Amino acid sequence: MTVAVDHPANPAAGDEDRPIGYGRLQRKEDPRFVRGKGHYVDDIVLPGMLHGAILRSPVAHARLVSIDTAAALAHPGVVAVITGKDLLGLNLAWAPTLSADVQAVLVTDKVRFQGQEVAFVVAEDRYAARDALELIEVEYDVLPAVIDARQALAPDAPVVRDEIEGRTDNHIFDWEAGDAAETDAVFASADVIVSQEIVYPRSHPAPMETCGAVADFEPIDGTLTLYETSQAPHAHRTLFAIVAGIPEHKIRIVSPDIGGGFGNKVGIYPGYILAVVGSIVTGKPVKWVEDRSENLMSTSFARDYIMQGEIAATKEGKILAVRTNVLADHGAFNATAQPTKYPAGFFHIFTGSYDLQAAHCTVTGVYTNKAPGGVAYACSFRVTEAVYLVERLVDILAHKLEMDPAELRLKNFIKPEQFPYLNKTGWEYDSGNYERAMRLSMEIAGYDELRREQKEKRERGELMGIGISFFTETVGAGPRKHMDIVGLGMADGAELRIHPTGKAVVRISVQSQGQGHETTFAQIVAEEIGIPPEDIEVVHGDTDQTPFGLGTYGSRSTPVSGGAVALVARKVREKAKFIAAAMLETRPEDLEWEKGRWFVKGDPSVGKTIAEIAMGAHGTVTLPEGIDGNLDAEVTYDPPNLTFPFGAYICVVDVDPGTGHVKVRRFIAVDDCGTRINPMIIEGQVHGGLTDGVGMALMQIIEFDEAGNNLGGSFMDYLIPTAMEVPNWETGFTVTPSPHHPIGAKGIGESATVGSPPAIVNAIVDALSPLGVTHIDMPCTPARVWEAMQGRARPP
Ligand code: MCN
Ligand code: CUN
């Protein structure tokens, strides 16, 4: 069993755990989850509902010669079989992606990755639908596949997207950030330069619940109700209106309980569209839910970045500049979900937590015969790759300079007085105190003692490693003037209603997949207007019930929607003042606020609680001009900047010299996400993310053979970390509020997934350094570690 140890804040440093609005409140949503009463897409059963199943391509690259559906159609229970040809007739064969590309809903011309959607069967039950798939005869003319991104731009590489007019190669985009000339100049005069190719392999978010949808098209009035596993129901509605040509006000999207998203449920998959088409064609509701292999083989992957990194420093260890060229494998369709201006997401925060003179990166995106996607698995819009790159480079530099990696970091951190800090690629870091977090994690770890222990063990030939990672994230996209997805500005709405009896409903535009929004968003309202969280219902996940907003990913819920909720509550509080004044027959300026109540300045016994004011608002008192007879408000919050959470992680590993097996013995994580709403939920997010990190660092990869066969398409091959592989997490925290966020909070949902892999890999390399090992690519499976120990790097 895993027991977490949570260390208190560092009182000496002036930190205090000041969680807002009831702190460690137990999650309001858990009574239904722990009783098995959650309501997921697959729990939805509608009268007359049919079931869909997708025929997928067994090969990665092939011309589609013919499809014969006659036998499948004749199978008992089958109602319809839909092919790409049928979709061409409906103008639905191709759908726009989130990155201004198009993606095939069903194959019309050729298959571009293994597992791609070829045909859709609709039947009376799941079994009939699945059985009928086997009766569809497809003839493929198999083509050579391009699988390795390094080969994608070779002149003779097979062209994945030859359906695009005039396209003769697999190049998608070139993008850069920072100043190349300035960076080259700094490198030219540096004492020390280290270079390393660093690969962040393709991985997968693999949520417990796979993706699915239930589509219910009502032909009489032309309305579509779509239940789907979506992290962004409002954005999906707009896209469905555009793709399917159904007026937006006739579409209702419901995302009920979601069994984990981790980025997997940001995009719109062909299966969702096919469920809608199936419902339109048959006139009945249609359910489609994918199985595990379909999820692993065809939905949004993560990472797949090949990074050539270089870092320049003085011989005393002052880091001067970082530069990198990245090859980004986007698979067969560019379906990554990034803000439009940023095709490589927020990768250009690869300058990390250090005060540099210059930085430059280029990113080239390419098509390959692999599944599309690219934003997923707690990635903070590619901050994961960025942090991994810079934290590996800093460690390699420390090794070269024979400096302690903690000391090197401490020497180069951006200092507290430098915030707000404008980095060399254009980000303005809002606030931070890096040294404090680093020193706290070293104190919890007993860093000096660990180094002593390591020295002793090394003398005995034992392989113990200590790895550090310090990360800065950029989370909470917008502001909308800089950030949009398919033209939709990244802002979020909130509506708050206080009913006459003083009970409240807050409606939000983001969508929980397990993060506990029903609890924490109630806590924000409770803090701001002083009614208890149990009296506040949080409504989300239904476009008919909630205001427009861009949804949950990039840990943006607290930074953006949380800001909206704080502001809408303040708006209600302000309105309550005017109503209270009318009730008390006094002037609003004569009233003072204490949590939950407006009272007369100088006469605290005379006042009105929020509940009394709510009743008053709906009662008979004459309200001042311009004040409606309710205690409701709404806002749309467009954040002025992102928030920049950070953390200091230390990992201790033991490597078995005989087998290469890595045991993560200890892991210390100090996180700073500004003002903390619910410390228990934060710890849960951190524990989950650290576990993800162990998975990625040690076990997980979606690999392909040369023909494009996916070798990670089941949980037999794609390994999920369990309590067996992880240590007792030791967490701590510091609190550096965001100066621009209404309650000072920064995001936390992806921090640990972003920050932990480099700490683990740095620890492994540290353990192996007496053998001359300076780098090893993830996942550090026993085989790879053993090969590295023999001085045989694994062939790329
Ligand atoms: N929180 C808090 N105080 C803060 C910051 C956050 O109490 N200062 C709380 C929030 O109120 C929220 C939770 O922590 O209840 C996470 O908040 P936030 O950092 O805003 O992240 P989001 O809610 O936007 O969640 C998205 C993030 C992402 S992008 C991925 S990927 C991921 C993650 O959350 N997917 C998850 N954590 C997940 N956790 C679960 N259980 N399931 C997923 O699919
Ligand atoms: Cu990138 S995974 Mo989260 O942003 O949904």
C-alpha cells in the first residue's frame, strides 16, 4: 500500500497553508463514485437505442481498393453499414481538426495509420454490430509506410497526405521562438557547451474510461443531443454545428461523469461523428463506445518529440543560453489541440526556471503513418517536453562541470525580485520563489545525507542515484487576444444564482474528469459569499445548462474558470450590498462586509445575511433603480496572463546491477500552485501525476514496427503503473500567489506529470554515471538500462 507523507509548509520561510473556503473538504462527488453510482456515457440507455461499432484498418498505409458490405448488412440485427463513400455524399467524409487540418472520418481513398476508421456498423445490440464487422470484405493495396519521423522528410519517403493538392512531402510546419542570432552569439563565446539528442517517446493518456458517445438526432425538430466523453463540451458544440451543418442552438452536448481524460478527450474523434451520422441515418439514438485497444491505437497520443538540445555556460556554472531543434511527429493528420498561434504548444517555455541571456528553438512538424493527436497526457500544451529537455540538459551540464546538480540550479534560478520575469521566448512569468522551493525539497529529502549514502554505496559497487528536476509551467490559457482554438478565444463563463432560501447554483463552462470541480468551485463561492459549500451546487458538462467557455485542459480550470467563479461571486456580493441597503433602509456605502453578511458600519448587530438578502431580492422590498429582483450574476473571464506554477522534485533510485531494474525508492515533490483551494485535492492531483511520471519514465511507450503495426495496443504491452512500482510519495509545498488571478491560484493538474519524468531519468543517469552513462532515453525499462550499463546505447 502507498502511504503518502505530507510535510508541513516551511514556517521559517513565511509560508502558511491558508487554503480557502473550507480547506480539506471531502469531495462532494465521491459519495456517488464510491457507491458505483457515477453516471458515465456508457450508462446512458435511451429508448430504441442502437449500437455502433467501427471497422478499423489492420494496416498502416494502403490504398482502399474495395469494400463489400452486403454480408454485414444481411447479418441479423444489423440496421445500417456506413462507409466513406456514404459520408462523401453527406459531405462528412473529412472533418476539420483542432489544428486547421482535416481528418478522415471514414477512409475514402487510402488508409493512413493502423487502426484508422474504415466502416461503421449500426445494429440492435453490441454483439451484432461487432460480429458484422467481421463480415465486411475490404481489399487493401498495401503501401510502404513512414514511421520514423527522422525519415519523414527524406526525398523518397512515402507521402502520407497525397490527397492534398500539390503536396509532395510530409512537412507540416516550421515554427520558431527566441532569437537565433543572439543565441548563436552567446554560444560562440561560451566556455562550455553540452549537446544531447533527447527523445520524449510517444505515450498515451490511457484513461480508465475509453471514449464514447450516444447520439440522439430528433428528425421532427432537427435537434441533436449528443452525450459524449468530452473535456470541452461548448467548443465541441460549435465544431459540430460547423461540421454537421446543424444550427448551434439545436445542438445540446452533455458530458456526464468522465472516467479520466488526461487530454485524451479534448479532440473530436470519428466515432463521435459516426454516432451522429448513425442516428441521422437510422432515426434512432446510437451508442458507440470504443474498447481498450481502439483507445490506445486510434485516439490522441502524447509527446513524440525528437529534440536536439544544447546548453551554454561559463566554466563557473553560470548558464547562458539554451537552443534546440525539434522534430515533432504529428501522425497522419495534424489533430493536435494547441492554441492557433502555437503549433508546438507552449514548448518554448524550454528556458525553464533559469535566468538566461538568450534562447532559441525551432520545431518542425511532420506527418507519419501513425495515429493523430498530440495534446494529451497531462502535457500543459507541450510543457512536459520543454521541462524534460531543459532539466536533462542542466543535469548533463552539471556532470560535465563536475558540479552538484542542486547547486548548479540554485546558482541559475530566476530570483524572487526578478518577477514578473520576461523570459527570452516571450513569456511573462507572474510570480515565483524558486530557491525557497528547492531548499525545502532538499531539506525534506535530507539531500546531503543522501549524497553521503550514495558515496558509500558507490564504493561498494551499488548503483544508487539521486535526480533533481525543477520546473516552471505555464497554465491557464488565454488571454484570448493571444490564444484561441479554431478561432474560439480561450475564456470561460460563470453564472451564479442564489435561490430565495439562500442556496446557490454555480454554472461553469469547464468539465471535470475527476479533478473534483464540484467541490473546489463550491469552495471558491463559499469563500467569496460566505455560504457553506454544501449549499452550493456546481453544474457543469451540459451546454444547455452552462455558459460558454473553452473547457478543461492545460490545467486551465482553476486559472480561468476559477477566476470567473470568484468574480461572479464578487458580483453577487456587490449586488447583495444594494439589496441589503434597501432592506435596511440605509445607503450601500454605509454597509460593511463580513463573510456571509452585510452590516451597518459601526452597528454590527444590524445587518442581513446572504440568505436574507436572497429572500429580500425575490420579496416585496422596493429595489433601487437598475437592480433586478434576484441575486444572480454572470461573467466571462478573460485572464490577463497565464499562471506559472513551479516545483522542486527529488527522486532517489536504486538500480539492480544484474538486471537493470530500477526501483524508485523515494520521491519528494514540493509544489507551488499559489493560493491553495483544497490541499487534499491538490495532493491527489500530485500523487496521480507522480504515478504517471513513473509510468512514462520506466514503462510506457507506444512503439511501432517498420510496417506501422502498433506494438502498444493493449495493457499487456502498454504498462500502467500500480502501487507496486511507486514509493510513498513525500510532498511539500510553498505558496507564491499569482498576482493577477482573482484568488491568487495557479493550476496544479499537470504539474507532477510534467515535473517527475526528468527527476526519475536524472536519478537513473546519476546512478549509472560511474559506468560512464550520460544519457538514457525513456522508458528506462530493465532492458534499456542494462544495455546502457554495457556501454551499448540502444539504436535510435
Ligand atoms: N486546485 C486547488 N488549488 C489550486 C489549484 C487547483 O485546489 N491552487 C484544485 C482545482 O480546484 C481542481 C484540481 O485542483 O479541483 C485541478 O485543478 P487545475 O489545476 O485547475 O486543473 P483542471 O481542473 O483544469 O484539470 C485539468 C488537468 C489536466 S489538463 C489533466 S491532463 C489532468 C489533470 O487535470 N487530467 C486528470 N488531473 C486529472 N485528474 C483526474 N482525476 N482525472 C484526469 O483526467
Ligand atoms: Cu495536455 S493533457 Mo490535459 O491538457 O487535458
